[in-house]
Amino acid sequence: MKSAYFPVYTQVNQRPITICENLPATVFEYPFFNDAVGLVRPSNSIRKELDLNSENSSINAESLQLKGFIFHTSHCGSTLLANMLKGSKKTRVVAETEAINGLLLSAVFYKLEEPILLMQLKKIIEAYLKPLGEAEQVVFKLTSWNVFFIDLFQKVYPNVPWIFIDRKTEEVVASLSKSRRGFVEWFYHPTTILQEYFLDNKIETVSFEAYLRAMVEAHKSFAKNAHFGKNKCIEYPSFISEFKSKILPHFNLNYSDKEFHAVEEIKKLDAKSFQKTPFPFSE
């Protein structure tokens, strides 16, 4: 089976270190990249470090096209949209990689200088554009709190389209209250560094529900105030019916009738299941 080296995680550090592993193309078929790594990693997998400090671009004639970024509130259908994009084998979706998360957390804890941070972010993203399998183009579905760094993505890739998926705040909060992943677990951290950073030092979130509501509203505020770039705001669940008419054109993607049929089949499945499990409420 053919494989290539892709970033797996970035150590949170004053000098971030991004670790790559030699992985098959199937790693991009699962809902979340890092969960998939453990499933598809070869038994003899060898790790290597990505040089984040080289100013030389890794983009070459064989590199895949970067088509867009997906930002979102969390629990708003972003995984469903990512899976729908995978209806075409030509589209590789990099879903919530810890390589980007670790770099951005390093920026929070160690106040990395922006020029260095921009260069390192670009190096990580470019490392996912290696050709492998049938993929010809790449879309990144980012972890929700990455929206707080949306300006960095815009500065590195000002001409790459991005979208923000919104959902009614109360619905998101109700769904998040059942979760312990992502920024939800920050409420239980012994330190409030992350809460203070993302909520602009305004800690008025005594209760868990108040914290979730404040974070969701902050997500929306950052996306709304991102003034430049090729952006589009869509909402759950209406975006599902707008996939063909609005989302694909925005990312400059063209799907065949066969690929649209695959998308329709994907819509019937539980988006976050590693197995092809029918969505509980589909008929």
C-alpha cells in the first residue's frame, strides 16, 4: 500500500516540533484525522520531524490544490459537511488535525512571534498537500476554536476561500453540554489560561453552561469580524440543501452526477461514526 509522510501532531512548546508519520491515503477517509491515525498506522511506522523553520516552500508541481478552509461553532454539522465533500475521491479533507492545534496552542502559551507562527502554519498545511491516492484537491475542516486564529489563515492564504458554519447558540450549547471534547474540557482545567485568552480576560463564566454560551458567542464574533478573504457564512441545517448550489461553487469544486449520488448516500449516515452507520433519524 502506498503511503506518504503527513503531520500527526505538534508538541506544545516555545519551539514547536511537528511530528510526521508515514500513512496511507485511507487516513483521510475517517471523520477525524488523529483518531484515524491510530487505526491505519502501519505496525512498523517510522516518525520524523517536519522542519518548521525552513523558509523554503514545499509546494511543487505535484502538490494538490488547496481549495478551502471550514471554520465552525462546533456541533453544527461541520463533520457532516466534511464527509459530504468526501463524496468525491478527488477531494481530501484534513479534519481537525492536532498538528495545527498544537501549533496554535503553542502560540497561546508561549506568545510566538507572528512572522514565525505564519511560516510554521504554512509549513504544516503544505505538508498535507502531498499527492497520494486519487486526491487532487484539499479542504481543511478545522477544530472549532481555530476560528480565534482566523486572521492567521487569512494572512497566509488570502486568496483561499473559507466558510463559517453557524448554528443557533442554544442548540450548540445543549449539544456541547453532553460532550467532553475540544474547548468543552477547558472548563475543567486547573488553570484558566485558555478561558482567559479566548474570552479576552473576561471571566464571567461561573457555571458550565455560561462558559459554553460565552465560548460559542465568541466563535461567532471572531468569524463575523473577519473582514477580508473569500468568506461565506452558512447555517445548520440549511447548508445541507445548499451543498451543490453554494458550497461547491464557493470552493471552486465540480462534482459529477456519480459523486453527487455518493454525497446523497453519505447524508444518510451518522457523520461521526467510524463505521457506515445509518443516522438514527434517517428513514
